[in-house]
Amino acid sequence: MTVKRSSNRQNVHHLFCLGSLLLCSTTAGATSTDGFSDWVSDPSSICGGYYQPPPLPAMPDDPDEAQSLRISADQSKVHLNGHTLLMGDVAIEQGVRRVEADEAQIEHEPNTRNIQSITASGHVRFIQPGMQVTGASASADKNTGHMQVNDASYRLYDRHARGAAAIVSVDDNKVSTLNEASYTTCPPLHDTWLLEADKVELDPNKGRGKAWGAQLKVEGIPVLYAPYFNFPIDDRRMSGFLFPSFGQSDKHGLYFTVPYYFNLAPNYDAQLTPKYYEKRGVGLDGTVRYLTEESNGRVDIETIFHDDAYAQFRHLKRRSHPLITNPNDPRLLGLSGLHRALLHFEHETQFTDNLSLDINYNRVSDDNYFTDLEQSIIGSNVSQLEQTFRMDYASDEWDGYARFQEYQVLHPFEGATRAEIYRRQPQVFLSKSDFPIAPGLMFAFDSEFARFNIHKDRLTNTSQTHGDRWRLRPSISYPIEQPGWFVTPGMKLDTAMYRLARGTADIAANKPNKPSRTIPIFDTRAGMWFDRETQLGQVPFVQTLEPQLYYVYVPYVDQDPYPNFDSGPTTFSLERLWRDDRFSGGDRVGDTHQVSLGVTSRLMDMSQYFERARVTLGQIFYLKERKVTVCDQSSNAACRLLEDPSADDSVSPAVAEVGGYLTPSWYTQGTLEFNHQIGETDRASISAEYRGPNDAIFNFGFQYLRIDPSRTDESAGNVFSLNQVSSSVFVPLSDRWRLMGRAYYDRSEHHLIDALAGFEYESCCFAVQFVAQRYLRAGGAEILTQPRSVTGIDPYDNVFSLQVTLKGLSTLGLHDRDESLKKLIPGYRSFGSRMRPSTARHT
């Protein structure tokens, strides 16, 4: 018998809604006992098979609620009292949703004949796209809005999940309650993990669920119990506890964190994370984020209330410090405070298309913070912390900014002392881009005012020079451009004026308080462009040849009377060939008379329109000796060679740079600086990277410096080179197993900088990542130069991390390493983003 009804849809719709609510659940459900008739074995699947959803009626154009009801059964009995009994293969369809049962009873209102309630029994099954629910019996009442399924089991096909509950009930607010519920995404008969709960309540109106007496079982063994927890059932952000993380480190011992998330508003939120370190004690981290139409920013705070390990370290080093003899040494003064804290604040506001604000403020409680607590929001091995307030203006013709900037310079006990950095209070900069002032003649200028302040020298307790600086750098140029070539002669005037409060040493040297200078700069830039079409195999290419010449003349001006607030030597490279000054900052202008020659050749792949390979060669030819230095030659005559190893040579090192794609997956790049005056290589670097299928990664890097300026003191006869090599890999061995590793080694000092090894395993319903790392602590290189009996410090730290992902549920982290792995293994993607769906096939 088949009956088609065009009304009385509401009560049946309530019954269908019961299945829809189950689709929202991520914690209810368990292994089904219905024989898994919808499971199809497939050895090519990561799960060994997949669920085959039952067939559904064709998708209608109108919503299901607007569709007619189609009711069929082998037999029916209609009573005059409004009771209808359907028997044998009962089916109720509405749109693409379907209810099946052995028997169904329908109660009608006596007067209107509208459906009052439905009770189904015997092999009850609800089917709709993406899910299936079966049960022993089910009922729905229109008056109360109450629905219930007994002995329910289900499939969530999109999530590859299955589950069951003794009783599933839904009230008139569509809030469902599941008793004796459980849930898993593992394949049938293989409950690798199973989540069970005495009671689960799902509220789709709030997007939240509650569970009482929940426990997670692994291979039938309970591993995690929660008497109560609150969890999301949709994508809405909600306040609540996040999963805790655990870890182990030599410096911290065992530790764990328990984060709590605050969903304060759609555009701002917060997180508080209580934490415990076995060797250090209790702490609290906090984060606040906000976003408006014009602004965004965040505030981060890290604290440890009383650091027990640091207390012992501080007590020991204050009593005995044989390598530090000056009581004013900042490394001794920095041993302060047992309350460890970090503050990070960043803010951006875009007022208009041209005007913006940027704030970046960072501070820590003590100089040894990053030695002990390297994994912070700011980073690791940090030596100075920026504190900047900056307003920017940018347009097609004008650029400028005003900023207040200073740094907290850290002096960790195990490291060397560092020079303080001048504070800019404030600095104002304004520049005008090229604009015509006569036919073919262009004019531009840069201007600046800055006030520099600095603390007294801690070691000597003497004042240092500070004061104001005005700079103006106007320029004119006459660019000539023709097809295939260009020439641009130009001239600049670098003008600076100072108003100073001299420091103790400068007063003794009788240096002026208001020095000024004007230095002309003459330069000419010229180049040509040649290209030809060629072909490699069947691929069309265009090869270019681009010779360039740059001439610059800057006369010598004695700059010893001027302070040095922010100037420093730049590293020699290809870019130096085309600069008019070998110094950065505004206090030094390098004298020179030189010609730079360079040539670049590119190979352009015209089939894909990208640069396949590039080769550049270049060298500077000096026509006079350079005299100006940043360092004080009166106290260290050899310092000029440290600033510029070729300072006495008539030519610079020859520079070569090569880069290109050997294949679409392989990219290599190399740089060589060869000093033919002494027949040695000044600098060399090689990098290679491979990005293959299934996230395969290989990286290799090599770096060599004949003289490492960060450690060399030629006046003392101490010259150090830099020779380091690194390599990292991520290797997919199979669909389930992946290996990762990294090694970073200092060949000149013969010690390991860091090493890492780990693996990942992924199955149908879970994945595991384990990583072990050994790395040189901040200041560890200095510790290695001293006997262990003197320092009593292990320069290395060992960290172990474990991350377990239960597919379809969540991630349990033992120190989540995704962010650090992205830095250590370039190209690495986060663990969770690489999880394959349970329906994936083997490759």
C-alpha cells in the first residue's frame, strides 16, 4: 500500500530532525551492532574499506520541509478513533530523507485528522544525505515536541564516524540528550580509540555540547577521564578549556599547560594558560587579540611566579663568578628577580590609505629570560627587544614616518657583554620621490631629524655622547633611456648638523658640541639589455645578457668629530656594488672613488613564463684608498680590516651568484666571493631545496666566512672564521609512515648547534608524531669554550615532544612543535593540515 500526503508534515519533520541533530554531535556515539551492512572492504583505502551510504530519492528543488510525504507499507489498518497502524516494510519519505521500520503507529487528531504522534518499531532506520541512524524503536510527539530513539546507532559518512547511544531524546528546543553514548572514527570491529560518556547534551542553538562521565579508551583501556566538559559542535567560537599539553625538557623537567579560551566578542578574544614546570614552579600565560575595521593587535604575557631553578642558578653565580671581575658588569647586575615575566604588544591601525600607525613593544623581567625560556611568543636566542611607536605616511610622491624607538639590550650571564643601543626620542623622516624640475632633469630629497639618548656605560659608570641630528640629502639626476640601454648621471649632497651633549671620553678628546658637514656624492649608472630566443628540447626560452656599470665618487671628509649613533658597515655582497655608501645609518659617509662592473644572464622559460636560471658576476674597482671607518682606529688600527677585509686593496672580491630550478621540484642557489689579492675565498654559501610529492622535503645549506666579524678581535690577534652546514629532511616512507630530521653543525668550532629526529604514523582514525631535539642553549657557544668544571653548566638542552591526533575528535599534544618545526625544516606543513581523510585511497 502506498499513501501520498501533501499536508501533516510537521510531526514527521520532527522525526527527521532527530537524525539531523545527531549529525551535529562530535562526542556521542559508539560502535554499532547492526552488522555494518554499509561497510565495503577496499584494500586501497587507508581504513581498509569505506562506508557506502544507502541510496536516497532524487534531490528535489524545494526544501525537504516543503515536500509532500510519501508513506508506504505492506499492510495498514485505519481505526475510526484516529489510530493508523502500518505493518511490513514501512517507509516514510520527504524530499531526500527517509524513515524505515517494520511497524509504525500514527495517531491523528480526531477533528482535523492531522498527525499527532508517530511511533516506529522494529529495525528503525533514518537516512538523509551524509548520515544514517538505526534503532530498535523511535517516537515523535507533535504536542510536546519530544522525540526519542532507543538502542540507537549511527553513521556520519562525511566524518567516517560511527556510534551508538542507549537512548537519544530531543526536546521542543531541538536540544538532544544521549545516554550511555560513545563515538569513534575507527573502522568496524577495530576500536583503536573510543570516546564514551554517561550522558551527553547537544544544544544546536548555542553550538555547544556538554558531557558527563566522559572517558577516552585506547584499545579498551581508559586513558583519560573527565567528570564534565563543555565542547563545540559547530564552527562557532565559544569559551571553554582547550586540550592540555605536556612535555619534558632538561631545563624544565616535566611540564604541562591547561589553556582556557575566552570568546569575548566576534572581534576580540583572550586565552589564559596556567602552566607548571617541575623544576621551575607555577606560571600563567595570557593572550588578548582584537580586530576592528581599522585596527588589529594582540597582547601576550608570560609569567613564572617564583622560578626555583633560576633561584638556585642566581645564588650560585652571585657567590662565584671567576670570569667576571667588575662588580658593575651588566651580566652580574642582570641576575635579578625570581618572578620571570615577558610582555609583548603589537598594534596596527590604518587611518587612511596613506596614514598608518604601528606599535611593537617587548620587554622581559631579566637578562637571562631567553636563556632559560627560549620558546616564547617573541622567539629564541633573542639579544635585544624592540620597543617602537611609529606613524607612517606614504603616497605616490611623498613618504615619511615619525617614531619613538628604543631597545632592551640583554646581557645573559653565560654570554658576552653587549653595547647599548641609542634610543630615538623621536625620529622624523620625510622623502620626496623624483619629480621633474627641468626638461629631463629630476629632483628628489631625503630629510630627517632625530634625538638620540643612551644610558651611562654600566662598566665604567661614565656618560656617553647624546643629542640631536638633522640630515638633508637632496639629489638631482638626468636619466636617459633608450631601447636596449640607459644612462643616469646624478649628484647628491649629504648634509648633517648636530647639537650634542658630549660624553666623558669625547669631552676629554675636546670634540665639538655642534659639528656639521656637507659631503657631495657623484654617481652614474648605466646598463644594456640583450636577449635572444633559444630552445632546449621542445621548450622555448629567452636568454638575456644584462651588463651594468656604476661609477661613484665621494671625497674624503674627516668624520672623527661626529658621533656614531646608528652607522655600521654593511656586509659585502652583490647589492654593495650598486650602493653609493658602504655604511648604513646617517653618521658616516664612506669616501670612495670606484667603478662597479657586473653582468647578469637570465634564462626565461617561455612555456611557463618564469625565470628558470640566473647567473650574476660583479666586482668593484677602487681608484683611491678608503679612509673613513665606523670604528676608532686610534685605539684599534686593525679594525678597518674587520669592517672591510679588502680596505687596502684596489679591487673588491669578485662576486658570483647562481640560482635556478634544476627541475620543477629542485631549486639551488650559490654565492661565492673570491679575494684574488690573497687567493682565498672570503665568503661562500650554497643552498638547495627539494619539494616533492606527498610533502617530501629536502633542504641543504652551507655557509662560510673567512672572517666572522661577530667574534673576531684582530687587535688581540683573535681571528675566527665561520663554517657551518645544515640539512633537513621530511621523508614519506609510505602512506602511514613519515620520517623527519635535521642537523646543524659548526665545522669551524667542531660542535653541534642543533639536531632533530622524529617520525609520524597515520592510520585510519588516529595519527602520532614524535620528535626528539638536542640544541645549543642561548650562550651555549661561549660555555663550550670553557671547561665544564668551571661553568658547571650543560650547554645543550634536550626536548621530547609527542602529539596524538584522534581523527574526528581533537589533538592531544605533548608539547605541540608545529611552529618550531616550520622554522627548523623549511617547507614543513603543520601536522594537522597533512592528515588525510579516512576515505583516502593509497597512492
